[in-house]
Amino acid sequence: MNLFHSTQISFIAALLAVPATTYPALAQTPPTAQSRVQVHAPYAQKLIMAAKEHHPEVQRIGLHAVPPGLSYSVVIANTLPGLIGQKDSAKDIAVERSGKAKVEHREEGFYKVRLPIDDLHGQTFGMIAIEVPFKVASSEDGALKKGEAIRAEIQHKVPNKNALFAQ
């Protein structure tokens, strides 16, 4: 065995000997932008799909929250199911932390409206993201109003965050 190979083995053995609690980030590392975590939120998905059916004029609706067993927020329901489990972006997290809505003018031809969302009791549990095409809203204010109306329809059907993950 050459010295380089021996050093590699020693380094790997040392890494394996370090408990995850020494480095909390190793204990539960959020997924990268390309990876997804498993999320089972059937009631949340049902609410989002019903809202999209009631509002075909919007491109996409996504619901973000911290699922049971995780310490970070992800997409728990979306009209594009392939996005479920995706870790929240920095812009999503900023809305969740500030509690303030954000409207982004996207070059792709729509406004991305991000709003904090509450349950029936006024407890904020996450964020809703809605893509409103320019042909539906002629301004950021118009897109915000559309987003607020959709959020209101959804949040009055959420008794609490745990209900989103129930059948």
C-alpha cells in the first residue's frame, strides 16, 4: 500500500469516526436544489388542485411548509407534482421569515406572487406561491390581489398545519 492510499484511508476512517452531533449540518442536511425529499401531504395537494381547478387562469400554485420530521421548509403540494419535496429557495424563505408578501415580475411572462399562509386560527404555517400571467394581471398590485384571493380560499379550509399531512 503506498503512502497516498494509506493517507486516504486514514482520512476516511477519521471522518467516519466523527459523530453527526459534532457537526449538526451532517445530522440533517437539506436537499440540494436538484434533489427532493419525500413528502406525503394529501390534503394539501387536494386543496392546491381544487384551487387550480377553480382558477385555471393562473399557471401554477405551490404550498410550502415544514413537513413532520424535517427542520426546513419544502414544497408540500404543487400543481406540478414533480416539484413536491423541493427545498425552498432563498426568496421563499425570506417571505416565510418576514411574513410579508412579495411579487416578482418574471421575464417568462408572469408575476410570481409569494404570500405567507395561515390556518383557520391565524397561525402561519408556511407560504403559498402563485404564478399569475401578465394577461391575467396588468400590474404587481393586480397579481397580488389575485394571489390574496386564492390564498383566502385555501387558508379557511386548513384547520391546522398537521391536517395538511392527513388523508
